[in-house]
Amino acid sequence: MSRIRALPDHLVNQIAAGEVVERPASALKELLENSLDAGALTLTVELAEGGTKLIRVTDDGGGIDREDLALALSRHATSKIASLEDLQRVRSLGFRGEGLASIASVSQLVLTSRAADGDKAWRVSADNGSIHEPEPAALAAGTVVEVRDLFFNVPARRRFLKTPATEYAHCDDVFKRIALSRPDLGLTLIHNGKAQWRLKPESPAERMRAVLGNEFADSMLPLEAAAASLRLSGFAGSPTVSRAGRDAQFVFVNGRFVRDKVVLHAVREAYRDVLHLDRQPLYVLFIELEPESVDVNVHPTKTEVRFRESQAIHRFLFHALHKALAETRAGAQAAAEGEAPADGTAAAQPFAAPSPAAPTAPAWRYEQTRMPFGAVRERGGSDFYSTLFAGAREAERPVAAGGASLGNVADGQGRVPADFVATGFAAASAAAPQRLPSDNEDGFPPLGFALAQLHGVYVLSQAREGLIVVDMHAAHERVVYEKLKTALDADELPTQPLLIPLAFPADRLDVATVEEHADTLARLGFEMAVMGPNQLAVRAIPMLLRDADPIELARAVLADIREVGMSRVLTERRDELLASMACHGAVRANRSLTLPEMNALLREMEATERSGQCNHGRPTWFRLTMGELDKLFMRGQ
């Protein structure tokens, strides 16, 4: 007697449903993707009790002919592929022909459709896997799929469902993915008779704002990169609006939402030195490539893919994101496709990308109201301070005859020399004062002019839009870090010899490290000598860090080398070492700065890549607009 038997088709469908339909959200995903493949431009989703009682999807797509209705509910029946070659270059979201059949085997399903050239609509129903004959129905155009009582005939699966609220949250996630991937669609989501989403066709930036909120939209950085047949577009979020979870990370490959370890790792690496601790970035990425270069037939849910050239994809994504993040500067206005925030005020975000298509702002000139004592009304940094701080100490005036000033320090283009900030803001002088850098007609640079220092920690600055608050240690840390990276890449890291070598006690491992890696340490700007079995001396340190504690700096570098090895320090751990060096070399709290020194730091921030965040991902500055300050004091209310 044979113990092996062929399973009935109904049982086969239920087994397949266990892989394809995990919960109501899985069924909704299959139905929505079918609608998109049918060319729908308007979709309405109706749910009851999180989709466990009802899922109804209505679209205006091409529809299904009467002869194909019953076949559409059969396994492995599809109009999207016909051969192995088609499977290898599939462009549609669905292609296996399993979705509807699997859903029909574990629910009560009704499929109503009218083909684009049909004279009437037809309806076919399936109950517990049994497909009935099509019958006439009333429908203007498109298709309606109604799924009731999901898993009613599979009690074991039904017991694994969560509460209606949890199941609805998963359905909402599926809806948002479709909304983000296709901003040209009109979408409506109704749950328990109440409309939750009503989205009209709109631009990609508008759709990002509608789905992910103003915080993301006000700070997002548009992406556009291409290499051969590979193309990346979308939006990268500000590190300062990061989250603890990955619920706002969306990656679409040829229009399909996927979760891929290669992509996630590339993005994480690009954000590595601007993210704080374990925070996760927000982003919406669209990757387009030849269908032959990606295998989408990896998992029944089709959310996993396999790239044929995964290393090339990783490099492309990393460099594209890394370059986009590097082009940001502190003080740049946040604008997505040139749009201003809805409330009309400047965005209060420490990270933004200037948009080349941004409209020119109305002319605005800084003019102080005439006061009884005759305040001067002229443009530029010197006039700003002579008006605001007429009684300031002579040493702190921005422009003084023959004295040190920020203007005197700046070069012909208004930039402050690299070693001005990095060496403790040392005073410098030149023959004639130069103009401060500015991109406004009123002479205000993006981060404005420094007013004062607060508790030895924050720099307060008056900018065109209001008040800028800068964490001076975090900001200086990023400036020094970027200078160290640039100098090391160019193999031009200058050293600062110490007048008197500083000796310090060290264990034998540190001594051995110095003896073995003296040449490599010299490349990093350090000169150390062995003074005894347990003693080292620092003879030179990197010039960019010459105001740091040499012994503390040397110990930190040796500790990093001992932990990971010199080879890794100069390869994948290089930036971490430089970040640690920059942290030790940056100006510390309670260091009193003069106005020229504060302004030098602001100008350096405006010229430094990624200066919106420190090396650890913390924000370096925030802006309080005049509108926000007016609200605090209820002006005009």
C-alpha cells in the first residue's frame, strides 16, 4: 500500500497561502500590486477590524475579461510571464500567479471586474477554495476585490493574528509604501468606515511631506545619481531627525519595496559619522537597474531580492549618499524642490541642502531703526558690530585700526584660513580688512554674526532669519575632523614639534606599538620616542591639534591602535581614529572666546562638509526664527 499520495489542490493552495499570506497586510499587498500591474491610477482600500473581517480594493485599471475571471483565482495562472526568459527580466510587481489563489483558499473572496473594452462587468466568487461560475455585475470600470473573514477555515492561523489595531498598523504600513512608491496615484484608505488617508496625485516632495511628515520633508536631501544602467533617486533624511527604529526606511528596487542587507549596510556606512549612537536615518530610495541584474524570485513575499553585482551596488549607493551628505553645510536653508515651509517661516533644522531650483527670496536688508543716539545704518560685519557693540572692548571689535579682526583674518574670498579655528582661534592680522563671506544682499552670512557666548558652551549669533545657537565643541570637532581627513587623504598632515618633549609612563604594549609603528604614527602626525621600558615621550603632534593635551592625545591614539591593529586603523577604522583625535583637539567647554574667534568658527562651519552634525551625530547648531521668538512672547497676538 502506497504511503505517498498527491495532495488535493485545495490543500496545496492553503499550504501556499501560509507562505504568501501571513496576515491581512500580506493579502492587501498582493491586491494592491495587482492593481498597479493593471495600470490603475486611482485606488480605494476599505478595511474592517484591521483587515481580518474585510479587505476591499477598488481600482480603475484595465480590468479582467469574463473568460479569465475564474482562471485569475487559480494557482500559477498569470498574464505577466510566459517563459523562463520573462522571469529573468520581470518588470511587473506580481508574476507567480499565487496571490489571488492563496487568498481565495483561506477566505471568502469576490472578484468583480470590467475589462476596458467590455460592455458589462462580471463577478466570480470563491468560498473555501471552491470557484463559482461568473455572473453579470454592475461596475463602471476597473476591478473590485473583496476579501471577507480571512483565515476563517484555518483556525490555527487565525489564532496567531494580533489585535485589530496591530493588524491595521501593518496594513497602514503597506498602504504607505505604495503611496511613497507612486506619488502619481490617487489613494484612499478607509478603516471601520472612517477615512484615514486621502492622497491626491502630487509631486514626489509633496508626497513625502504628506506621508512622512513636515519634519522629514523640511530637512530631506534630494538624491539623484547614475552610473551606466544603475540609477538612484529619492530623498535622504537629516541625521538630526533620526529615529530609534527603522520604520521610516524605504527602499524600492524597480518600483518594488524590498529589505536588502546590501542596501541597508551601504546606507548605514554613508551615515556612519553623522548619526548619533544607535539612531537610524530616515530615507526613501528608488533604485532603478536592468531587470536581468536583480533576482526578485527569492522569497514568496517578494520583499527580498538578490543583486548579481552586490558589491557594485554597495559602492554605488555608498558613494552617492556619502557625496550628497558631504555637500551639506551648516546654515543652508531647508527646502524640498524650492518649497518653503507651510507656515512661511524659515526651517528650524540644523541640516539642509540648498536646492538649485529654489526661488529667489524677496529682497531683505538688515537695517537697525534709528535710535536717539544716532545708530549707524550700514551693511557689513564691521557696521553691524559698531552699531550693536559700540562700547565693546577694543580687543573684541571686529575691525580695529591695525588690530586683529575676523575681517583681517579672512582671505580674498572671505574664507578664514584653515589653521585659524583649528589652532585655538589664534589671532592673526593682515594689511587691509576683507569682507565677510555672505550670500545675502544684506551682508549676513548663513550663520550670521556672533553676539555672545553662553555659559562657555554655546555661541549665540544673529542671522538673517533670527537667532542661531551653536554648540562650539561639537561644531569645532566636526571642522577639525574634516580637516584631518582631507590632510591625511592628501598625505599632507603637518606636524607641530614640541619645544620640550613630554614624557609619560606607558605599559610595555604601548612601548612596543611605538617601536613597531613609528613610521605610520609619523604619517598620522605623531613623533614619539621610547625613553625606557615603561616610558614614552611625545616630540610632535598634528599641527591641527596643537592646542590639545599631547599626552592625552597620544594615549588615545595608542589605545585605538592596540585595540584594532594599525592596518585596520588606516583602513576601515581610520575615520574613527581621526574622530577621536578631533574630539580631543576641539575647543572645550568654558573656553572663553572673543567675537572674532566665534565668527571664525561660524565661517568655518559654513565651509565645512557635514557641519550640521558633530562626529558622533549630535547637531551642532539650531535656528530660532523671528516668528518662533515672536510666538514665545506672544507678539502680534
